[in-house]
Amino acid sequence: MNRNNIDPKKASGLINAISKKIGVPPEKLQRELEEGKFDSTLSAMNKSDAAKFQQALNNPKLVEKMMSTPQAAALYKKLSEEK
């Protein structure tokens, strides 16, 4: 999967939706994601979800397994479709 294939408008919409959900300004969320930081995201999550997210970040095989699910493939396809 190449993240450069994702339509910027769709990625922006996804970031906006997430930022509303976790209460972090979209610009800050975008910057943190580009820098590989997840401070705002983790602080906005409940402890259980934050622990699961941190576990995924620390386990590349788990992330690979999650990304190979039909749901992840469908989401990626939707985000990377041509206009």
C-alpha cells in the first residue's frame, strides 16, 4: 500500500472527522501524523483504547495483520480511488 495514492481531499475529510471526534484541531493532527507523533490522539483516547493503539504502534506484525483485513482493504480502496 502506498499512502501517496490516497486522494488528498478524502484524506483531509478523514482527518477532519477524526479531529472532531477526538477534539484536536485538524492542522495539529495532520502535523503530528506527518511527524509520526500521536500525543494528541493518545491523550484524547480512553486508557484502554490508548493502550491498544500503543500496542499496535509497537508491533508491526499486528499492524500488518490489521491492514490485511477486508475492512482495511475496503477503506484503503475508498480513500485511494481516482476522482
